[in-house]
Amino acid sequence: MKNTYSKVFQFIFAGIFLFLSACNSSTDITPTSTTFQAPIPSQTSTTEPNYIPEPTLTTKPSSTPSPTTTPSPIQVSEHRIGIRYVNGIGEFYNKEDDSKFVPRGMNYARIDHVINGNDWHSTFDPALYDPKQIDQALQQMESDGFNLVRVFIDCCSAAGEQVGNPIHGLSYPYTENVVDFLKRAKSHHIYVILITDLTPGLGGYNDLLWKAGTAQIGGNNPRYLTVGGSIAKANYETDFVRVLIEHQAPMDAIFAYDLTNEVNFDTSMPPFSLSNGLVTTGNGKSYDMAKPDDKVRMAYENLIYWIDHQRESIRQLDPTALVEVSFYAPMAPVPSQLGDSYISLTGEVIAQSQVDFIDLHPYPGVGFDLSQYARYYGIDANTPKPILMGEFGAFKYAFDTAADAAQFLQNWQIESCQYGFDGWLLWTWDTEDRVWNALSQNHEIEKALAPTNRPDPCR
């Protein structure tokens, strides 16, 4: 959910884009120095009148950067869930018995840390991690027939609370808790989506990222529009996966890696806010900021470039892993009551990227119905890549009771089948916030969505 939990971007996207869319530890897990071959430096050429641009730290590669990470010598278990195509349409399946797999589950979230007014996830915080509580939740999910849980790896809380080590690299206590969670989930026959959101605020991963920012590429856009941003993220991804492997996590319990929660661009900052000049981005191409179409093309071409490099980095270490990318609600075709604005590029990502499946987060009660979501996202029943509804839920301001919310969400799930959704995860299992959770008011939503009560999610 792109609200105060992981809310980094909240800008209004003007004109055509409205419609187009941070652990103390005695053990230091050291990050790789780089995951890409060194590119040839270049400068962004900008022709904005009366302005002499600073040389950009974004570099133009002589060829497609390729990860140099070598696979772990430790045997990595093959992931049990894969994707196959039947008559050109992708579906999830269980490799052990060749049966179709329908993802149905929950987002499990603990949110206790506030940084600069924003709430961050604390599920794996060494001081707060609660194995007993987790076992109880997973046991109940298993009893309900749910088979998937989605969890956040916290990037940005204080030292000792997040995945990054303040000395360097990753936090050993934190990652040990992730391994423990995977083992517990597997014992309850539940698969896990790991959201490696953004890049850790600690550990040195952001050094390359923020150095890549320039007058032409500002705000948070260096994450997706620069080589430095891609390298920073790939360093994190490979270190994280390597740690799981080396600490003997049950890799076959991982359903997928979500590259970052609800990917989006900072559209109020350069280069999107520029009205003229050429900008050279991480994919080595230049775009004319006087042309709205170039801005759109710059966004989706660089996002696809970024996604493909992250997926390649992960799969060098974990060859059978599924890698996904998630998107939040759009701003068009109708205004969102949340007041947020995001550029949605799902159509291009589906068609052109190597990502294994798409994870969309359509919430009812925010100004959209499912047909509008589907039209904006560019999906339908014949969308080739599998589509996961990785978050959906009912806001308390839109539904007076959990019972009302439960009935609506059940109908929302049923209706979504006609738009190509292949799986569903509720926001959330038991988090108390502005959204009704599964256990609210006598577990109404849990009962309405439980596969044991409704084996067919589309009926």
C-alpha cells in the first residue's frame, strides 16, 4: 500500500502524464562493490537557455551492463511454483505435481517505526520479531486454506531496526529473522513474497544511487533513470539473495521477489519537470524534454531496462526464482480520493520486460471501479503475463462495518477474474489502521475470502 507505510512519492503528475500514466550488529555482511561492468562515462547534454548544467554522474554504457556476480557454490533448491503458458496465457503451477496454482493469501505487516513522519515496517526488527505470533498467524492462514503471504523487508528505519548494517552491508540479526520466517511459512505450507523495497538507508548501498543524481535527474528518479541507481539496487538484491542462500533458507518457500513496492517516478522533479533539453539516462539513450512523448518513452524504456537488470542479478544466484514488480492505483481515468499520483506503465512492462508476472494493487473506494483499473493498467482476460492482485482491501471511511467490507471484497475478487487476475492477497491479516483487516469484527473478511469456504475464488 502506497500510503504512510512506504510513502516516498506523493506528487501531482501534470499534463499528459495524468493520463498516461535504513542495525547495529557484530557481524557485517559486506556488499558487493558493483554488480555491473564499468561503463564508459558520459555527460548529459542539456540545452536549457541561460543554464550551464553540471556534469551528470549518470553514465552511458558502451553496451548493456551485465551483472558480474558469480553464482553461490551452495546448492539452491528449485522453486516449486513456476509459470507456464497455456494457449498463450500465463498461469502459475506447482512443478511437483503439474497442477495449476492459484495464489490466495495475506499481507503480513508489523508497522512500528516512524521516520520523518512516515511509518515503516518492523516485521523482522530483531528487537520486535515475534516467532510465536507469526506461527499463530501462519497456522490460522493454513487452516483457512491460504497459500501465500507477502512481507516487507524494511529499508529505512533506524540502526538496529532495518535490513542495512550501519557499518556496511546487511544486518545479520535482521536477515536471520527473514530466514526463520521462511522456515516457519514452509512448515505451514505457505509460500512467501519478499518485498525488497527501495534500497537500504544503511550499509552503503545508497552511495552510488545518490551520487547519480544531477540537475537533470533529481528527487528519487535516479533509482530508475541512472546506472548508479541500477547498480545500487542490484548490489542490494544480490547481497540479500546470497545471504538467504548461505544461511540455508528454504528457497523453495519463496514464491517471488518483489523488486520494490509500487514502483513509480517522482514526476514533479527532473527530468519530468523539465520543458526542454536533452537528457541521457541509464539505458544510454537521450530524450527530448520538449516532447511529451519522449518523457513517456523515457519512463517506460528505463523502467524496463531497470527491471530486466534486477531480475538478471537475482536469477544469477537463484536461477528458478520468480521476479515481479508491483504498481499502485493510477491517477487516471478518474481522480483518486487519496490525492496520490503515479505514472502507470504496466502495459509496456507486460509487453516488453522480462519480469515474470505483474503485481497490481487496486483498492475499491478510492474513485475507481475494476473496469477503470483494468483499462488504465492495460490488462484483460487475455493478458499474457500472470496478474497478481498483491494488495486489495477496504478503507474504513468507505465501509461502515467489516461485514460490509467483506461482502464487497468478495464480489471484487469474483469480478476481477474477468480482467485476468490470477491471484489475490488482502491488505492485511491483522494490522490495525485505516483499512479493515482480515480479523476485524469477528473475522468477517477472513471468512469471506478463505479458500476453505470458497474453493473457487471466481464464484
